[in-house]
Amino acid sequence: MWWSSPTSVHGLQKDETCDARSRFANDTARRGSRIGQSSVGKSHSVKIINGRAETHGGAVLDILNEAIVNSTALYDYKPRSAASMDAWFQAKEAGRFPVLCAVDAAGNLLGFSSYGTFRSWPAYKYSVEHSVYVHKDHRGKGIGRALLSSLIEYARSQQYHLLIGGIDVANAASIALHRTLGFTHAGTIQQAGFKFGRWLDLGFYQLLLDTPSHPEDG
Ligand SMILES: CC(C)(COP(=O)(O)OP(=O)(O)OC[C@H]1O[C@@H](n2cnc3c(N)ncnc32)[C@H](O)[C@@H]1OP(=O)(O)O)[C@@H](O)C(=O)NCCC(=O)NCCS
């Protein structure tokens, strides 16, 4: 069991799943999300579950490595090793950070979202930096929206105050996803990375939450 939850966060207990269509029914009605309305929603039961290293590590790695090799979604050059995923999941567990996985009825991983420490100094304790990835064959079906919506609920349940996404300025899909869920542009760091023979500008997008109700020092 890699994930230990002190409470029920985002309404998910250990091993519990939620059906994206019902969990996001209200959101769907309000925002017109394609989850529950598209062919994916109708023909597949897409669920958001808590990921496990042993079950989902390989598929998470495949999605990350596809993004590393083919895009600037990750400022990373070389595909990661399987062993690196063990450390990745262990760090999530140690920080009590979620790894939310969208899976189909057969249990295949369609995408995942997660967050972790933004900066390690103590006074950043109410802030997290997140990521969301959808398998290349399943993009544009509302899965990214479901994963990020779920992650926002999770962050609220864990009493975080700020979600931060660092997004390459050329990543129109991710910027659109974040904007549609209320994230605002906080600023851009020019030439923060260098990949594929060019400088990369990194935009930061932020979402303030109404939690915690009583923030404290220390
Ligand atoms: C970014 C990503 C997670 C979006 O996931 P997705 O499942 O394809 O997105 P969705 O279908 O849920 O769409 C969410 C919103 O973004 C918009 N969007 C999605 N893809 C888009 C595109 N290529 N261009 C413009 N808008 C797009 C949709 O219109 C939708 O808005 P709406 O709900 O208001 O209609 C996915 O494209 C991905 O995994 N990309 C590669 C990895 C990556 O870039 N991750 C983010 C790193 S910062």
C-alpha cells in the first residue's frame, strides 16, 4: 500500500474508486465537460482511482517518457528508468501527495495527475506544484479536465491553498485546460529551459483555494 491517507481526501478512501461521470456530474452540467457525454463517457467507464506503484507505475512511466521524447511538456531529455518510478511513488507516499489515475473498465491507465512540493522552505507549506498527463491516444475526451478537477478537490481536502502549474508557453492544450478550470497566468520565466535546440519559456499558472480556514505559522 503506497498511499496512506489520514482522512478521506477528495472523498476517496484507500482502494476506493469514483466514477468520473457521476463525480463530475455537477461540473459537467455547469461547464459542459465531455466526460459523461462523449463517446468515452458513454462507451467506457472511466474512473479516477488512487494510483499504485505496482499497478500503475509502468503505464505512468510510458506516458511520461512519451512526453519527454516528443514534447516540451517536461523539461527533461532522456526517458526515465523503471527504477525511477519507485522513487517517484515513494516520494509521493512520503509527502502524502496523491497520484490520481484515470482508468478504463479494463483497468488500463488513460492518464494521471499528481502534485508535490513547490519549494521546500516551510512557509510554502500551503502551496503545491502539480502535473497532469493524458495518454496520447486519449486526449481531447475530457480526461485531463476530470483528472485536474479531481486533483483540485483533493488539494482542498488536504487544506492546501495554492496549486501551481509550470507550463511551457507553447503547450496550448495544457494552458486551455488550466484556464477552463480557473487557473490564472501568474507570470512567465523567459528562456527557463533549453530543449530541441531552442530556449523554452515557462509560464506559471495558479489557482487559489479557499482552504485552509485557519492558516498558521510553523
Ligand atoms: C494537456 C492535457 C493534459 C489535456 O488533457 P485532455 O484530456 O486532452 O484535455 P480535455 O479533453 O480534458 O480538455 C480540457 C480543456 O482543454 C481544452 N483543450 C484540450 N486540448 C486542447 C488543444 N489541443 N487546444 C486547445 N484547447 C484544448 C479543451 O477544449 C477543454 O476545454 P473545455 O473543457 O472548456 O471544453 C493533454 O493534452 C496532455 O496530456 N498533454 C501532454 C502532457 C502535458 O502537456 N501535460 C501538461 C504539462 S504542464
